[in-house]
Amino acid sequence: MIPIAYNLGSLGVRRRTTATAVLGIALVVFVLAGALMLTAGIRRTLGSTGRADGALVIRKGSDAELSSNIDQASVGLILEGPEVRRSEKGAALGSGEVVVVTALEKIGTKGGVSNVNVRGVADNVWLVRPEAHIVDGVPAKAGTDEAVIGARIRGRFKGVELGQSLELRKGRPARIVGVFEAGGSSFESEIWADVDTVRTAFGREGLVSSTTVQLLSMGSFDAFKARIEHDKNLGLEAMRESIYYEKQSENLAKFIGVLGWLISAFFSIGAMIGAMITMYASVSSREREIGTLRALGFSRRSVLASFMLEACLVSLLGGAVGCAASLALGVVRFSMINFATWSEIVFVFEPTARILVIAMVSAVAMGVLGGFLPAVRAARLRPVEAMRGE
């Protein structure tokens, strides 16, 4: 076998062509890894919303809280069952909530607006969702026009900051008194206000969008679901809270994933062509070297393996550069409209070991495909003709 030092020396001598091929592959890896990280971030944000031992009840036939309507009177029937967890004082850990969207002006854009989820919550919301907690300011008081905002939308919209006021609807301002976090879930992209305040502002008196409950255990869900759906007159559907929010992420995650793979596929074709041109140029300029190697007794198979190794080294270097650059996306926040709710949700890029492995494997594949034909040409050169430069 031809020593690896020969390939490393060759790459060092041809710095410009090597750098061009490396950057081309790095760009593809960066785009691919970025798309996969964003997809993972979407799944994590929406998938981490909701508890595994929690249940969500919506109107049967509705695909989201936004399109669901439940009579307030039905909320009591939902919460009265033995499957529902209760507080130390005996109160059911559950509540009816109203979910609507409002258009807010984005900061940093001229006249740009986007939809934001407004959730009308009961005064026991911090018990029903213990993962949510105030990180700045104070909780909103029940029965007032106070509101709290999720940490991820803080400072992204006009009026969405502590001490400021925003109009839930024209003529119905709400004063921001607190900022909350909820374990990185999609709740952090919402505005929470008193349920009666939201109902009045949006003309939803006597109605809620959904009912959220804590169950005694994960095993209590089947009995809870059977009880809720047994009464056909209610027309309600129960599902695990975690499953509901996972389904909300499916379409958006698929869209980002497919788009990322398509863009990466087009870019990878260009990168492979660039690598192929680079390797062909390298073979042409090294014909005498190749002839000398063959004259020294190295077989065609050794020459083929040597040039394939060189292509793999270039692709590995490009993959490493692309992966390193993509890790910087971990501090970037990215907002998109969720197709299920038509409201803006803020995501973070989620780097994982699996994504980095996929990116590196893709880089090596590009190197192998781009370097194969030039390596075959190098292996087929006849020693005498190559040494003559013919």
C-alpha cells in the first residue's frame, strides 16, 4: 500500500484546490446538519409540551385546540372522575382553557406582524402545569387584565415586555406582569392571561377550547378516556397530552426535514462535481508521480486505494468543518408558523450525536462518489506513458 504520508503531503502542496473542495463539502454538511437540528428542535419543543401523565380533552373531530369548543358546564363533568389527581385540599388538578391567536407587530421588521397564541388559563395553572414557573416578575392575578409571557417570545414583539401593555383585541389591553419558562416547550411561545378575560375579549363566553387534567398515573388514562368518550352526547375526545403535542409537530417537522434534504441534495451534486474536478486536476498534474509509483511496483489497486483515500480525507475534513460550524446554531433561536395552530413558535436548533454522524457519513459518501472516477483514471495510467507525461 502507498503510505498515507504521500496523500497528506499532496493535499498540503495543493492547498487552494484542497481548500475549495473542503469548503464545498463543508457547506453541504452545514446545510444538512442545520436542517436536521431544526427538525429535532421542532420535535423537542412540541414533543416536550405536555405531561406523560396528563390528558387533554377537546371536541371530537377537532384537530387542534384552536378549532375546539367545549361548554363550560362539561368541564366539571370531566374533572369529577376518580382518575383525576387532586391537590392536598381536594381540588381537581385540571382546568378548562381558551386558546386563541392574536396578531402582534414584530420588533425589527417594518410593519411585520405574526400570530401568537393567547391561552386563557385558570388560577390553578401553576399546579396543573408544574413545569411552568415564573422567572421574572409575578404571576398574573385571576380576574384581572394582567398577563404573563413565555420566555422565548420576550422582546420579539412590540408590547411584549415586563410593564408594557398589549392589546389582546382592540380596546382590550393586557398588562405584562411576568415572564415564565416551561421546560423549553411550546408554552414558552405563548401569552397566558385569565381565562375569563380572554373569553370576554374574544367573545367566547361560556366556552373553553380544551380541558387539561393531571391523572393519578399513566395507567389511569384508559379509564379516563373510556369515561369521557362513553357519553356520546358530550361529543368529546380524550388523548394523552404528550401525544397530542407530538402530533402537532409532525407536519412542520416533516416539511423542514424534506426541505433540508432536498436543498442538501442539490448542494451535494455541486460539491461532488467540485471534488471530481479537483481530483481530475490532481491526477493530470501528478501523472509522472503516478508513473513512478507504478514503476516502483505499486499495483493499480494500490493507486486506486490511495486516490480514494485522498478523496475521503478531503471529505472528512470538509465534514468536520461543516459539523463544527453547525454546532454554533445551537445558540440561535428560529421562529416559524406552526401549521397546526397558525401561530408563531420559537425553536432552537437541537444538535445531537445522531445528526453529526449522519452529516459525517454524508460527507464521506460525497467524497467517495466524487473521487471514484478520477481514482480509476489514475489507476489505469500506464507507467511508461505516465512518466513521459504523454
